[in-house]
Amino acid sequence: MAYAAFRSIGAYVPEKILTNEDLAKMVDTSDEWITKRTGIKERHIAAKDEFTSDMGLKAATKALERSGVEKDKIDMLICATISPDYFCMPSTATIIANKLGIKGATAFDVTAACTGFIYSLSIAKAFIESGMKKNVLIVGSEKLSAITDYTDRGTCILFGDGAGSAVISATDKKEEAIIDIHTGADGEYADLLMTPNGGTGSAHDSLEAESGSCFMQMKGNETFKVAVRTLTNDVKEILTENNIKSEDIKHFIPHQANLRIIKAVGDALKMREDQVVITVQKYGNTSGASIPMAINDLYEAGNLEVGEIMLLDAFGGGLTWGSALVPFSPISKL
């Protein structure tokens, strides 16, 4: 039987840094106000001519280099993004594949907001374990600055740009395999976090009206409450189903949305501080890129060892959510 193994990780962040002090010059806010409510100190912002596919390409290139898998062996590429290069088509995944020189592989985007990387991971696992694919490159890449309203204090303080990528490959060794993945959604709460742009659900009569509605909008207090409850319940469920105790998890890597949410969930799960990976202070919320960027930080700091189990957990617009139990299983060290 074929299993799916998490082989490598890579990430990229743009050079430009937008600090809380910078934002205080743009909207009515302060470093103290932002830090107290979010834990964020700074976020990276892509250049005007730097697209979601460009960032995804750099993260994917690094993941491929570390994986031991040749790019011509990649038979599927999935890009999780809510800030694609183009509205509707072509998919950002096809653009990244072309820039990588990957021809003929299945390529498509996943729109699950901040849960996009876990959704992509679940798709890669399913395709590999069914025998349809052998090597899947998943990318989470976001240029959220392009859809952020920098006059809205409630949202502009939260979001940043960046990309993360991983290679998922077939293995016959069960000890290397991704243990389990949960995903879910509930459209009843769709209006808590959305971009009400000119899609058919909210078509506009003029381009002027449409352009003003392409920014992210969020009901912060309601989103916080639903996020904490949903993330906590989902993690408890996946741990129980797999007979794993929270204290046995080496790395709890939640979506980096807000430090208050991360701490609330960590406390509810009785996670120790040394178990919880936190990067939100330097990147902000990078949506589908958030989790792989955090994994990459862990890896590059030398704190991710072969066989260590990562517990991933995310919540995003849709509303969507997901969790995953993933051993780190690089080819080169096994």
C-alpha cells in the first residue's frame, strides 16, 4: 500500500517590512494597540511587481531542492491562495508550474482561505494513497496586501505577504506516513470573513463600485469566538481518534492569525509553551502561507527532527477549518 509522506519544506518572504509604527502613520492605531490585540509587530509586503506566483515559485524551488525529488517527477501542483495572480483563470498553480519548468502535471488552485494548506495536504494525501499520483508539490502563497484596505484599522494591521511550500511523496513505510487529516466547512458563517467582490454573488454595475469591494472584510469579535471553539474541538477530535495525547505532540503549529487565538487554543488543549510554534509577531497573518512558513522557520532553526510529529491546525474564511497529524519524513535522512 502507498502512503503519503511529508518530505520537505520551503518558504519565502518579501524584503519590505511594514511595522506597527509604519501603520500608525496610515491609520488611527499604535504599536501598543496592535501588539496587545494581535501579538503582531511587523509583516512583510510584496513589491508592486512581485506576484503571488513569484513568491510561490521561490518557496517551491526551495522545497524541491530540499526534497531529493527531481522536478520532472512532480505529477501534481496545488496552490492554496485567496490572492491569485488572476481572477478566475488561469490558476496560479499553472503559472508556478510553468515558471518551474514543470510540464504536463496536474495543476490547480484551492480556495479555502487560511485552511488552504491543510486542504491541499489532504488532497495530496488522497491522490497519493489512491495510487493516482506519486509526488505532489503543494504551495501556499499570498499577496494579501493587494486585497487589504489600508484605511480599515480592523484588518490592515493583521495581514502580510509570503509563501510556503512542501513536497509530499509516496512511501511504502507506514512510519513515514501522514497519520491523519481532518477538514470541514460551514457556509452559515461566510459573512464573518469575506471579500465581497464582483463575483456573481454580488455583481456590480460599474468597475468603480466593484473595485471598492475587493478588499477583505472581517467581523473580528465574532470570528475570534468561532475560531477558538472550532480549532479546539477539531484538535481534540483528531487526537482522540488517533489515540494521541496532547503532551505527546512535539510541535503544535496553528495558523498564525492572532496571538490571542493561538494562546486561547493552546491553553484549552493544555499545550506547553515549548510545544507551540509562534511566528505571527514577525509575519502577521499570511493566510494559506501561514502554516508552511511557520514549519520552515522551525526547520531552518534546526528544531525539526526526522520523525517528529507536527500537529497542524487552521481556521479561515468560508468558514473552513482543518487539522493534521504529520511526521517529518525527509528522504535524505531516512
